[in-house]
Amino acid sequence: MPKKLFDIELIKRYDRKGPRYTSYPTAVEFSPEFSAEDYKFQAAESNQHLIPKPLSLYFHIPFCHSLCYYCGCTKKITNHPEEAEVYLAALRKEIEWQGQLFDRDRPVTQLHFGGGTPTFLTDQQLRELLQHTARYFSMYDSAGAEWSIEIDPRTMDASRIKALAEMGFNRLSMGVQDFEPRVQKAVNRVQSVEETQVLIDAAREHSFRSVSIDLIYGLPLQTKSSFKRTLKTITKMRPDRISVYNYAHLPERFKAQRLIDEKDIPTPDDKLQLLGLSIEYLTEAGYVYIGMDHFALPDDDLVIARENGTLQRNFQGYSTCAQCDLVGLGVSSIGQVRDCFSQNQKILPEYYRVIESGELPVERGLMIKDEDWLRHDIIQKIMCHGVVRFDDYKYSYSIDFKQFFAQELKNLWPMQKDGLLLISDDKLTVTEAGRMFLRSIAMEFDEYLSKDSNKQRFSKVI
């Protein structure tokens, strides 16, 4: 890894709090004034495009068998399988109502099951849920689509991987976080190398197109030497994608994190060393640094999408399906349809209550204004491709980019001086060293940050 890619002094200079830009405007701007009726209107309008967009479906399955202390996701810990049946009954109603909003000539080209632990559901429950979804959405088959699911290796075996493949799933994402035994014990997630390897092997045997592994740096009791052992083990497994997330300790927001002993958490400087180690080790092992926390093998679809201009960021992180309306299904899920964002009820009893009332469980959302789309487009280009060509905006938004964003470009001059980007007459280009600072660069085009009273809700950008 070139030394310039990881410069601790520059990181400290630009490591402020800011959004991850899985959307723009970000979710902190969502308002309860946005209603289910607003969402229905936007869905109807989305059908009127000359060429309607295909659909991406996200299903949130909130249940887990055990509590991981670091987790900040919407979840419910239970060992009562009957709770899943209650949830599925409500989810089936939402699927039916959502499906009626979209024309059947709009194919589902992407679906993702997240959680929680989607494989808390049995194979039969998953199969019936997909069959029910196909009654209301045009799913066809998964051969040319991206069907992904998050799994917990502690609750899976190779036979279930085979069953998932038979259902049509062709991508797997699995959490590991760290293989070091004492770190696993400290966060209540004990998972062996062997059970993880078995599932990766099974995925390859059954022709899954991609296997993704999640790691977290900054967990209690992690050291540079211990995390290097985890990285060595993971790279030997050769998953197609690896995500290395920063652990943000926010016990005031996430009760589970109060079970972590704060004195065991690495210092900020130690966390930077862990990040530097991760980037160096993974790039030397042949992985391409996509940006943020994502790495992929050179022939992976993420790398190809970045090269051909179809990479995007959405609520699942980096994605290869750029031109889709995203339909969120289930408790807390977020969608983006035409000119709006919407989020479902985040508390399970409220989700059930609204469904029982016969209404879509929309809790809050946001109408996207014209200037939001302009800035959204710029932020997407920075986050995904690292190049913003000024002439593109002359034709699509009828603006002189350098004049319209004169203050923003002026604010970016210190980053240019530090070698993180180049501003020429016709474009802004993020340098190799600047790819560590994508969020900091994008923040200069975020008009909400200067008036946002929720800045403390964001994590550090690195």
C-alpha cells in the first residue's frame, strides 16, 4: 500500500463527525409530517416514467437468537419461533399493499434480506415469503438479478446454504467481526473459523456469485497483532468482498453497548492503527479498496460497477443496481421511490398496530427537492466514482458548476493542498490518497449540515 494512502496526520485533521451518505438528504432529516398518502402518491407517479425504473426490494427481519453487544441495528432477541409467524403475517399484508402500488411490468432486479438475522426464519418460512412476494411483484427468476441475504454462521449449516441457493439467492453476507476468542467473548459473539469456512465452501459449491464478510475494528480487547491474525485468516478464505467497519461506541443510544467494558475499547490512536493495518493488509492481499469500509476482489461486480459508472450508495451500503426504486418492507426499513424517502415504524408493536389498522406502516420520510437531487448526484459521484465533471451539470441542471458551488470549491482548497483532490477547469477528482476522505469531501456539498442540530448523531468519518 502506498504510504500516502494512510497518513495519520491528515486523518486527524479531517476526521470530524459526518454522515455515511447512504442517502442524501440523510435520515436525520426525515420528518413524521411525511405520510403514507405521500408515499402512495410518489409510488403512483413512479409508474408514469416513460421507461419505469426496475425495483429493488429490501426485507427487514428483526429477530436474533442472541445479543451481540456492539450491535446498533433494529432487532428483537428471542428464542420463540412463534414470534416470527406473527411478524410474517403482518409482513405479508404489507407486501400485498406495496405490490399493488407498482405496475407489474416493473421487474424486481434486486432483493436483499437484512436484519436482525434473516435466517432466524426457517427454510420453509423463507420459501413461502418469496412465493408470496412473487404474487404481488414481478420477480421472475434470480438468474439475471441480485438476490442477497445476511446469515449468521452460528445458526447455519451447509444444507441451509443449498436450500437458499434453490430458492434463488445468489449472494451471501455474513458477520464475523473478529476471530480472536477473547474479543468474541467480550462482545458475546463466539464463532469459530471452521463453521465460517464450511459455509463459504458451501456457497461456492452451490454457485453463489458473491460472498461478503463483515469485520469490525475498534472492538474491546482488539490489538494490532490480534486483528492481523483475523485478517490473515479471512484473506485465506478469499471472500469476494470484505467490509471493515469502525465500531462506534454509543451506549446512550444503544443499550446493548452498555454491556461492553469501556476500559477495554481501543484508544482513538489504536483504532487508527487498526484501520491502517486493515487497508494495508487487504490491498496487499489483492483486494481493491472501493472506498469507505469496502474492499472487493478485482473481478467482483462492485469493482466492475465502479469502473463502468453504475456503482451507487444506498441504505445497504455500496450497490451495483444504480437505477432502481427501492421498496422497504418490514419494521424500520427505508425505501426511496421517485422523489421521496420513507421509513417504516421502527418499534415492532407500532408496526403491528398500523398494519392491523389497515394502513401502510410509514412513520416518517422526506420529499426530495430539486436542489437535493443536484447535491445528491454530486455526493453519489464523489462517494462512488471519485470524479465530478462540471459540464454534466450545465445540461442536466442548467447551472455553471464552478459559479454555483464557488464557496464549496473554495472550502475544498485545503484538501487540494493536502493532495486529497484536484480541482481543474472541468472537473473535481478525488486522488488515491483522498479515497480515505470521501465523506469529508462530500460533506462540503451537504447544505443541511450547517443547520443540522443532530450532528452529534453522526459517527467520525474515519
